[in-house]
Amino acid sequence: MPAVDLKEIERAMAEADCLVPDEGVEAALDRLAQDITARLRHTNPIVFCVMNGGLILAGRLLPRLPFPLEVSYLHASRYGHALQGNLLDWRVRPTQDLRGRTILVLDDILDEGHTLSAILEFLKAEGAGQVFSAVLVHKLHDRKAHPGMRADFTGLDVADRFLFGCGMDYKGYWRNAPGIYALKGH
């Protein structure tokens, strides 16, 4: 594995455009929490964090949900990153009995949505009663896995640029950045 050029990683942040400062993220998280609470507060949901991108969202959102819920995580990617189909390469599968349960899947971003779509279909096939998705960021473009695809709950609509921060990464770094940034020139 090649060595990481930390100077280049630092330069990417120093030159990045901040599209949404942390205050805007906080407001989006408050809106997400209100919407999710209104819809799911009486459903005894299992909330799955999609690793690794959903980790920051889950950590910041879950304390805002004032109702009983179970928390777990899953980790999957599409085989060979294929553009078609919903075959998943599971690194960590759900271990709970999903039959009849309400499920909420948390992820950082809905970009094209192929992997999220495949995860949702898998959970439905496992017998979940209802399956919902929540993302912090919906990237604005027309390349979605399904025309008009959106998560059930969305924090922010953001321009079609290379984004990082709040769970989204740049070369494995800056998931921890508190705002949402766009790589300069992309």
C-alpha cells in the first residue's frame, strides 16, 4: 500500500470550499431528528448505521431521538462496485431478527445510491416490516440508481461536487471535519 501524502491531505482541507458550516449541519440534524421522531417514535425501530460513512451521522443524530430504539451497524459494499444489481459484499451483516420490525438505515450521503438501494432491498427481503433511510446529504444530480431516488429523511441538499466532512471522506481522511466541504476544482 502506498504511503499517504499527509501534506496533500492537509492541502485539500486548506483549499476546500466550506459548503455548509457546522452551524448549518447542526440545524439539519435538528430537522432530521424532528422528522424521524414524528414518524418513528412509536415503532420500536432498529437503527442501523452504515459503516464507515454513517458513523458521524449516527453519533450526532441518535442523542437527538427521544424515544426507545435499538442501535446496530452494518457494513457492505457492492461486489466489484458494479453499476447494476444488488449483490452485496457483506463485511458485517445484520444479526438481529428483522421479521416485522421497523428499520431505519443511517448513512452519510445519497450520491448515486446503488449500495444504499441494495441494502434496503436486502433488509426488506429479510422480512423487515418497514424500512426507512436517512442521510445527512443528498447530492444534487441525475445519476441516481433509480430516477428521483431520495432517502425518506434528508438533512441537506448539496451541489454535485467531491464532498467530505461529517462522515464523508477524502482519501480516507477528514470524515471528522465538522462541516461539509468540497474539494477545490471538483
